Amino acid sequence: MAVGAVTVGALFHLAMVFLHVAPSNTLSKEHAAAVSDYIYPEFEQNWKLFAPDPLQQNIHVEARAEVRRPGGAVQTTAWVDMTGEDIAAMRHDPLPSHTQQNELRRAWGYYTDTHDQQEQPNAGDRSDMSRAYLQNILQDRFGRRLNGGDVVRIQARAATTQVQQPPWIAGATSTSPEYRTLPWWSVDTTPAGQENAS
């Protein structure tokens, strides 16, 4: 029974991925909502690696937290380079996890694909899902408590630096990072296990 369940699960996964990447057809159009709900955000497929003009930027996602201390004072942390922490954790690790390599990077890409430069959603429910996904990752990394207080808000930004062009290409590449800073997001401060308490 276990082998049968795993086989059915694997076939279902392959079918959903196939419908997502296949050219538009009657079946994929009819079940588009179900396919999108299954694929996004964890299993999204894209072809940027093989694009004629591949990405030429280094993007580091940074975050900071607003912490309320026991006396009521509010403290804002310095920006923390979350991408830098991921890279440091992978360095010298012969078998880094796929999640460690891609979770934050894909969450940021998913957010920017579904929000315009003014941080307005442009993809319906997917926009809300992308914001919640990125927020949950950052909340999880900060935790509920930090520096002796409760984390009440978090903020994210991305520092984008252009990759240096090879010497045979004319023109200088700016090495100064450009920042995209998101609004502050409130954190749910309900203690774990108390959400349904009356």
C-alpha cells in the first residue's frame, strides 16, 4: 500500500508539473487554478538558466526587525544580510540542501514577479500568497523573540549589484548596490498554541 501511495503521489506531481510547463492546451486551461495552487510557490519552473540573456545581477535579500522590549521601548535592529547567511552556511558544506540554496532567492523572485515597483499587487491571489510566503520565511528566521523582546514588525529589502562585465566588453559596470525596500509588515504576536484560546 505504501509503494502504491508513493507511486500515485509521484504520478500526480509529474502530471501537475507537466501541465504547468506544457504549451497551453484544453486540459491545462480547464485546470489552470488547481495547477497554479499546487505549483506555486514551491515547485515553480522557469528557464532563466537557458535564456539568451541570463541574469546579470547579484541580489542579496536583507531584513530587519522592530523589537518591543519588556518596558515598552521599541528597538529597530540593523539590516541582516539573509542571503549572505545562506551563502556562509553553504560554504564548505559538500552537500548543501536545495532549500538552503533556493528558498529565500525564489521567495524574493516570486514576490517581485507579482508586485510592481510601487509594491502594488498585480497577480491577484498569487500576489497575496507571495507576500505571505516571503514574510513567513523572514519571520521564521528572526523568531518570535529577539534581543530580549518580542518581534512586532519586520521589513525586507534587496540589494542588487550588477555582475562585472568581462574585460572585452566596452563600458563600465556600476558596483554600487541599488536597493528595493518593502514596507514594514506586522508580525502575529499571538503565543504559539494560543490562537484559539478564548
